[in-house]
Amino acid sequence: MVKKIFLILLAIIISSSNISYANEINSRKYIVYDRNSGIKVMGKNEDKETPMASTTKIMTATVVLENCSNLNKEVEVGQRAAGIGGSKLGLKKGDKITIRDLLFGLLLRSGNDCAIQLAEEISGSVEDFIKLMNDKAKELNLKDTHFVTPHGLDDPKHYTTAYELAKITDYSLKNNVFASIVQTKYATIRINNQAREIKNTNELLMSNIEGIYGVKTGFTNLAGRCLVTAIKKDNMDLIIVTIGADTKKDRGKDTIELIKEITEKYRKVNIEEIAQNAFLEWKNINMNRIIVERGNSKINLKLGKCEPKEIITNSEITTEINSISYKKAPILKNEKVGELIVKNGSDTLETIEIFNTKDVKRRNVMDYIRIFAKEYTC
């Protein structure tokens, strides 16, 4: 009896040690996004529309940077910016500040006043700036994102998804100025030519966790605690989005747990290499079995382009090949004759086309004469 109880307890301990970190995540929605492949590594409710609070400012900053030719231009703060609520840099009507320093106030201090002033400076009005934000969302092919503010205060028509927020962030980080600002811990800005030091609100960036290089925090009553994190670790370049955590501590803990999950249980796999090896093996076995009726030459095959070349996964990668075994000539150069399917676990990851590399013409009278002469001579 004692032995039986011991075995049961041992089984419980072993099984509990294999529980995914993801089961402990407090955030209602999250995603781990691989920047190199552009695909989701893991997630929960990542396609569900949600308020995103001040993570909105990732898009705000991007639109500013793409529509401003002089970041050193000094502007005067208007009443609408000075009067906005929520998180603020503390600008007052009539203050003088450069666009560059407004961007630091926007992304480090999450200043709603900075968001309003930048919108008015770039487009003349907040409403016209919002149009630029939504135009950019369409350009990025975001189907479940819509903006009505440049700051992210709650509005039922202002939403995104964790997945699309990761895509926005990935795009934004390709801008060197944006990338530089969001990884800044402390900055000295000037308001009315008076120096002021500001500190980043991103607790994980400030914690010196190795590899983190941004990006943005957020909080509203509807969105909950939000955090977008970019991290390079173990040859991986990841964006982690957590939305709807109960507390500031939870959003940070969730992000750290997701980083652990990926680095301890996932691996980077070279999909291109796996596909090429599978194709060459299949080709060596099957090339001479392909019959081309009335063809004046043999068919030759090549594998098309593989995208993505590498992925991060904890599943088995398998391949299957579907190709012709019989075809009547002619067969054109670069004509598709099959496909190689790459699966990540049970999910189809990539379908790669198989092409013919040269024209295979239909035999003419002279071809048959040469064939007959060769056989007769032999």
C-alpha cells in the first residue's frame, strides 16, 4: 500500500514538472511572435479583438516618423494636448518642445499629451492623423485593427489583436529611430529650453533582463495591463505581447514565463534544409520512374523557394511530396508539376512548388527516325 501511494505521488510530481508555463499566464491574450519567420510561435486568444491602451502609441510614433522630415522642429503645445487626461508628460499650453522630445515623451513616459500634440503637428488635427493611422493599418494588411485615438484611451471602436499588435511592432522596429527610442532607459529632453530627465515605464527593460530591447507598456480599465516586449535570446528574435493582465506585476511575470517556455522547450529549425533534403531523397528514387509520353527528352525537377527558411517550434517537422508520375509532352520550362508540403506537427506550415527546369517538347518525325536508327544500329 505504501509503495502504491509512493508511485502515485511520484507520477503526480513528474506530470506536474511537464506542465507548460503557458498554463500559468494571467494575461487574457498573448502571443510570442518570431520576427525572423513572421509567424506565431505560441499564443492564446491572439486573434481576438481587444482594447490595447497605450501600446497604441507604437503606431502613433511610426506614423509620425514616416510623415515628419524634421524631428528637431520646435512646436508650441496647444490646449487639446495640455488638457488630455490619463498618463501625461505634463505639458502645459504654450510650452515649447521639439518633435523628437515629444516622441521620447510618447514612448518612454507614455504621454497622452505628447500623442495629441504630435497628431496635430503632423496632420493639422487629431482626426486627420487617425486617418493616417488606419491607412497604415490597411497597408500592413491588418484586418482586425482600428484606431480612433493616437493615445489609446478606451473607446469601443479602438481595437487590435495581440497578433496584429505584434505585426505592428515588428514593422515599427525596422525604423532605426523608433528602435533607438524604445530601448532607451533614461533620456534628457527639453521643455521651454529647460532640461528634464525622464525614465522609461517599461519595467522589464529597466530590469536589465538580457536581450530585451523595448518596446511599450499600456493600461486602461478595459484593456487591463498590457506589455509589448522585444527580446533577442538564444539566436531567436521575438516579440511578446501580453494584454489583459490583472496587475503590472502579472504582465511582467507573464512575459518572463513565456520567455522561459520558448527558450527551454522550443528550438529553431531550418525548414529550407529539411525540405531540400526531403526533395533530393525523393528525386533520387523517383526521377527515373516519371514517364513523359512522346517527350523528346527526360524531365528534370527543381524545388521552389522556401519561406520561411527557419521557424521556432516544439513540434516534429514532417514533409510529403505530391508530383506527377506520368504526363504527355510538351512540358514547359518552369511549369509546376508537383508540390512539397511541410508540416509543423499537424499544421501545414508551407507548400513549396516543384517545377520542371527545361522545355520537354513533343517528339517529331526526326526524333522518331533517330530513335529507330539508334535501336536498329544497336
